[in-house]
Amino acid sequence: MHVTFQGPAGVLEGLLWEPKDQAPTAAVVVCHPHPKPPPPTLGGTMRNNVVHRAAGGFQDANLAVLRFNFRGVGLSAGVHDGEGAEDGDLVAALDFMADRYPQLQLWGAGFSFGSRTVASVALTEPRMRQICLIAFPVSIYDLEFAKDVQQPGMALMAELDPFGTRERFVQDLPGLAERLDVQEIAGADHFFKGQLNIVRERIAEWARKSLQEG
């Protein structure tokens, strides 16, 4: 279902999925990667393949899932910033989900640049109870701030990702690595080419386990 909601720079567009057969047990916002690199490698929108499969994994685990376009992407108002302004867009998306599902836990998930945004917002957003960082770009950004993230969750890395591997994640952010379930998909590149179904399965498995553990 296509939805819109108010963000700090104007109206943002999103896609909302709910579980197919029963009421959702949690609600998650999934953030897309950087919109700037050119095709075919990009797809830095809410329709990116990795974001789409991640959303499917959460839906499989019985969550309500919102994907949305950051400011300046697709039909979302505003101008792309890339230096932190998108944090406000994610907070607006959390507000939307909190209003729609007031009885449910809110989670945050993101791929690449989107995962950086999730980690940043997690520092000041107690409503975000679980986080899922996909291809967290530890090798290309200064992500030292993420050491202070306290939420439990998952990090899903790609073995052949030049932007960051599980080894680099654990090396650079040992404290955060201890608080998260840090996994890696063998032989995968940054975009998990040919292994997108594994992304979906890993996320669904982790989400189900997290819901069971409460």
C-alpha cells in the first residue's frame, strides 16, 4: 500500500506491507541506501532489491513493514542531504508507524547508508527497540558514534563487501558487536547479488527469534 506522511522537509512517500494472514506483532521501518551512485549498481530508493528482500523477511516474520524514500528521492519532497538530515526523515517514519500501530514495538532497519541512519537515530530514539544493520559501511564512513548504540539487534554483513565485512565490524566496533547478532553471508558482495533470498531468510529467522525472546 502506498502511503504518505509529513517529514521535516515536506511530504515523504512510502510503501506499507502488513502480514498476510494475521495482525502484526511489531512494526519496522526499513531505510534505503545512498541515492547518488549511478545505475546499475545503485537503486538507492525504497525499491532497492536488498531493501525489498529485507522488507519481505520482516513481513514473513509477522511484522508491519514501512519502506520510504528519504527527502529528495522519488516523490519525497526536499533535497538529498547525506550528512545527517535524513535522521529526521526516519524519525518521521517512526512517528507514522507509532500512530498507526500504537500497541506495537517499533524497530529500525537499513541497508548501507540506511543502516548508518538507523544507527544514528538509535542513539536518541528510545522507541526503536530493535535494530537491523545490513551491510553497515564501516570501511568508508567514520562510524565511531555507533559504539554508543545500546539497542539489541542484528548486523548482516557481506563477506566480499569493500564497504565493510564482519571482521571489520567486530574490529572497529567491538562493544556494539557484543550487543548484536553479527552475521555474514559467505561470498556475497555489497549488493548481495545472487543471494538476496538468503538476506530475506536470515532476517526472517532473526526477527522471529527476537519476537519469541520478547
